[in-house]
Amino acid sequence: MMGKEKIRRADFITSIILQLFALWMLQATLKMPMKDTFGGVRNVWYVSPALFPLCISIALFLLGTVLLTHSLRTGGARQFIQGLKERERGLSDSSRRFIAILLALISFVYLYIPRIDFFLCIILFLLFFISVFYFDEVRLLNKLTYFYGGGSLVFLLLFVSGLSKILEGAFKYSMDVLALLFFIACYVYTRMLVRGDAALKHKLRVTLLMTFTPPLLLVPVFRYLLLVPLPHEGGIIGIMNLIRFALR
């Protein structure tokens, strides 16, 4: 388990990264039109495609601010500066957490969101992101980061090589199926790692609940109530569309 001092130091770094990412996301979102005219009909602000990323960026910045405030009050900044002075050899726990955060955010924004069903993107991101920090185990953080990074590398090679287009030519939702299998593999691997530890198994159940709850609430609200188009609507959102039409 990480000591409280190291956790506070890692919280300080995490909060800064979250705030910077939120500001970058907000800056990109503000370039999107909140109102526009299509076919002579003027759309109102609450159906703008900028609304969803705007809410996410503001929420991330607020969460980062709360985490930063807490880390400052508990000595996180002081521990971070002290750690820089000590110049620890090799990767420190905070550096490993930093790498995990970068991997999660970069793969989520640049690899998965433009190409994979948005619902699947969210659950992949949340399962990995929550697990590596909620478990608070360096051993698990390392193994899960390697596993998730390896899977993301496979997807990157599929997209760069053009094999993804060949697969989607054979079956439209091939990449969504692979993403779903990757999610299942991540869960099964995580479950194997926490086997025999009752406390970690409980945390995994909580992680799974928190992985599915936000997208199950937010995706239908934005897609069907606010009529906001999602970045990539694949197989899962297609199933949601069928359910919606069946219930109408």
C-alpha cells in the first residue's frame, strides 16, 4: 500500500494534469458552435454537439480543483517538491501514476473516441482509470498499466495499418466487438489479480458499478433527450437506438 505522504504527492500531480487536460478540452470545445442554422432552422444551445464535452471539461476541472485543494492542505505540494529534490532512482510511485493517467487520457481521446462506439470508450476508460487508483496497489497499477497499454497498442496497429477498415468492411461493428472483448479481458485479468483478497474483490465490484453507471445515465440523456450527437455511434448505441424505437 502507498503511504499517505506518497498518495498526497500523487494527488497533487494528478490534480494538475486533470486541470490542464480540462482546460485543453474546454478550449477545443469552445471552438464548436453553440448555435447554428441548418436548412433554415436555427438550433438552440442545448442540442449543440459542444454541450457534452463542455460539461465533461468543466466537471473534470472542478474535480481537479477539489483534489488540488485537498492535496495542498495535506502537504501534497510539499511532498512533491521534496521528492524532486531527493531525485529517486528509477520510476517512483507518483511517476507510475502519472504514466497511467497519460495512457488512459491519450488512448481515450486520440485512439478510441474517434473510432470506437462512445459507450464502449467510456467503460474501457473508467474500468482502467478507476481500478489503478482505487485499488491503491503499486503491483496492480504496474500490471494493469502494462495490460491496458498492450491492448491499446494492438488497437493502434489495427488502425494505423488499415486492418480495421478491412475488418469493418466484412462486418460494420468489428472494432466495437474487439473493444468489447478487450473490456472483458481487462475485467477478467483484473479479477485474476485480486483473487483471494476480499477487500480488493469488493473494490472491483464497486469499480464495475461505477464503470457502467455514468454512461448508462449520461449517454441516453445526451443522445435522446438533449439530441446531442455523440462522437462515434457504433454497435452499443445502435442497440440503444433499437430499444428506443421499440419502446416508442
